Amino acid sequence: MRSRNASSQQCWMLLNLLLALAVGLAPVVIALAQQPAPHEDLLTLSGEAGRSGGRLVVSLRAEPKTLNPVLATDAPSREVIATMRADLVHINRATQLTEAALAKSVKVSPDGLQYTVTLRQGLRFSDGQPLDADDVLFTFRVYLDESVHSPQRDLLIVGGKPITVHKIDAQTLVFQFATPYGVGERVFDGLAILPRHLLEKPYQDGKLAQIGTLSTPANQWAGLGPFRLKEYVAGQRLILERNPYYWKTDTKGHRLPYLDELVFLFVPSSDAQVLRFQSGEADVISGLGAENFSVLSRQRRGYTMVDAGPGLEYNFLFFNLNDLDGKTAPEVARKQKWFREVKFRQAVSAAVDREAIVRLVYQGRGAALWGPVTPGNRRWVDAKVVHQPRSLDKARQLLREAGFTWTSGASGDSALIDAEGRPVEFSIVTSSSNADRTKMSTLIQDDLKQLGMRVQVVPLEFRSLIDRVMQTKEYDACVLGLVSFDADPNSDINVWLSNGGTHLWNPSQTHPATQWEGEIDRLMEEQLTATSYEQRKKLYDRVQEILAVFQPMIFLASPDILVGAKNTIGNFHPAVLEPYVLWNVEQLYLRNGAGNSGR
């Protein structure tokens, strides 16, 4: 999620995906494949050396909508594209740090305004055509073109100006920034380097958006990732095959990937995914809920289940703090008077039993939250944010200070009333398709009942929910969740800036509605140009502390990353950043030749 200088949540979701699309001729591909390889500056990966051969089967909850990395937004598309792409600099999903990729080196000028990128020599796309600086120039021209409408474009606007790219020679480019950019070389992660030789004409003809359908013939695609397209069967599966030109090797000098094929099965639900995994049709599984994870953990029929710990998802409750127009019903305006009272929000936070949410919603496989940065984000979590235990006494004290009192309700229960003697009643909307958040809302309903608040939970279809929150603003409170797609603070900058489109409690403000929101704006803008981690950490810590005081979002819990794999899968090391199990797909292998062989 970004605003002005930063990417949106969808942008950061897209920054974890890369694919080079291509339209070429099969005879040329075959001829090139038979030619001897030129000198290749390959990248050697550390870790366990595996064995070649076999296929790995993964299930997806829906068909990918596209294989176009410039425009893809849905999760299935992103997961597939991630196995067919490569970027200049890559964020290691295990360490959360950057590492060399297509760029052999990146040198930053002392003023932080120029990044000189040197490409590896002798690398080729999956159709055998060479990679050079012209492909990189073309790639950034596409992403920066407003008419293409690529979500990645926001990432490349720094200090209000687009990044400029200049070619020095066939292997060297200079990226010029208007101001220093705190995110540093992480800016290059997630931007798929595209094959100019195949995409330049469609781009010039204004047809780039039409490129990337699943039915595109396999011999008309090219990428720089470990796999390339082989076969698509509508409604059933997508099969990728090993890219023979892939530019990484293991410590023994064997060219990666190890697997011959990677198969994505399309299944309709999480329960269907579990059945495919239980039956042996799928080799790995991720995105599990706690209940399904427990079921699979009890059985353990030739597979291993892994709880990788909290990821980067944060769930929260927030109130409608929008500046509503004069047509707003008096009832809504009256409720907003409660919601705008900081002590009211603090009281709700004090009453919420976060530990119960972790226990009852996630069966203990999660972490309670008092801020947006989860324990899974080791570098950026602020240890100074106080983890206040649940206290109804503290909540009642805060409500009294805010002018609320209690009276006996119609049923004899204690009812909370405001300074005008009106009962405190409101609704919480949430997504009907997300059982976990519905459960959270119900638990919050019970917690607040103990304060005398009457709360109604209203599950809505997801699109209707988002329409109410972002468009009509017709809601009281809402339980939602967001996922940071990088550990860096900029992945969520559009949530924290007051003019951000996903500043959920009051989005797209022309001017900060409150002094503390203006302070967050200043801190987030300042950390964008701070050049050291220590400076940025201090600034972002302060943002977290302001959020903890003013509670525009009442942070609830983060689920653990729950995954599984057959015992025959080598180098299976799940991460808490997406993609959770395929982030090192080029190093996954089948022990003793085991694995799926049928379709």
C-alpha cells in the first residue's frame, strides 16, 4: 500500500511476483536451445545440494487470471508468476534481507541519488535470447508508462518525480532518484524484467494488456525464472517445466532448478486443498487455517506439518472517523462523537481479550497484537509498544473520564450511556467469507457487552464490505485484516499517510484531520528519505507509538503461517513472507526420485 512515493498494498503484493512474457517463434526457440552457451555469470546458491528430476504438485484455490506480471493482482496469478520471473535485486523471504539477483552489483552514490546497476553477463531468457541493458530500459519504460496502469508505478515515483534510467553499456545502467530513497535497493525486488524482443511491439501497439492469457501457446512465452510455461488445461491445471537457461547453480555447480515440472492444480476451496494433500495428489500445502492444520497434524501420513510462526498479517477493529457530509443521519453523527473520543477507543482496546482471540480463533497458533508490526517482522517491531493485558476496570475508568455512565437496562443488565443519556449501541461489519474475522467480531461483541455496550455483528459479502468502508462510508465499526508484503515499513505507507487510499478509518484526506495524523505523515515522509536503517527504525518506532496511543486501529492478532509438505520434499524451508513455501522453488527437490508422476 502506497501513496505518492510508495506502493499500495496491491503494489507490494505484486512486488513479490515476476514473469517475463514473450511472443516468439518455436523454430527460433529450438535453434537457440541447441547452440552452445556463451560465458554465463551464474549465481551460486548455498544450502543442501539436491537431485534432479520429478514433478512437484501444488494446489491453488482458483485459476490465475493472468500471467502478465505488469498487471496481475490476484493471489493465484501472483503465485504462479513468482516461479517464472526474476528481478534485479531480490528480497530473501527467509532472512528478509536483499541479495544479488540479475544485478551482479548495485553501487549507490554518496548522496543516495544514483544507483549504478551492473548485470550478470551471458544470461538468457527461457527462449534462449540474451538479456542485456535494453531489456531493463524497456521494462522500466513499461512500468512508468501511465497508460499501462501498472500498480508498480507508484513505487517508482520518488520525491514526486519518476525514477529515470540511463544505459551506460550493454551490462550497466544508472537509476537516478529525485531524492534519497530509504527503501534502498529493495525498490528493485518484484519488478519483473521483461523481454524487449517479444513485448516491444505489443507495447507500441497498445496491446500489452492483452498479453498474458493462460491459453497463450507455451512456445510464445519467455521468462527469467526457474520455470517456463508448458501446458494449460482450463479448469484443471497449469504445468510449468524446467527453464534450461536458468542462471543459478547449487554449490556443486549443477544448474537449477532441480525439478523437471511444477504443476498447479485448481481447486475450489481450502477444504478441497486439504483433501488433495491428504490423498497425495498435492505435494505441498500452505495458507492453512488452524482447524485444518490440526486435522492434518494428527494424521501425519508421510508428510510433515510446520508452524512457521506469525507472518505479516495484522487484524484489527476500527471505527468510522470519516468527515461525512451534511446529509449524514443524526444517528451516525451521534455515534461518531463517541468514536472520535480517544478514551472511548482506548477503553474498547482495554476491554478486548486478545489472548482469547488467539486461543479460540487460531487455536493458539497466532500472536496477540498491540500494533501493526507482527513478531514475524523482526527488524521493524517496536519493543517499546506496551502490551497492556486486558482490563475491564481500566476500560471503565477511561469511559468515566470520557463522560460515560451506566444505568440498568431493560433486561436488568448494566447499560452504558453517553453524556446525553443515550445508550451506546453500534454495529461491527466484517467479511462473511472470512470465518476467522467473523469469530473475532463475535468475541469482541461479548467483550464489549461486559462494558454495557450493545454491539451487533453484521457479516457482509467482501465486495459489499469494501464498498461500505471505502465508498459509501455507511458503517459504524469494522473488523478487517491487512498483509504486509515486505518487512519494510513502506509496504504499508498508504495505510498510515492521511491522504492514503487505504487509510481505512478516514481515507484520502485532503489535509490531516488530526494533529497526530499530521505527525504520522511527517514521520513516514521523513523515513522515506532517511538513508540508514537506524534512522528509519527510530522514525517508524515513533509511528507505532502514536498508533498505540490514539488507537485509530485496535490491533487484535496475527495468525501463524501454517504449511505442510510430503517427507519426500527436500529443501523445504517455509518463510513468513509470501510465497510461503515456493520462495526457494528452484532448490526444492524430490528425494530418491519420489513425487507425483501422474496427472
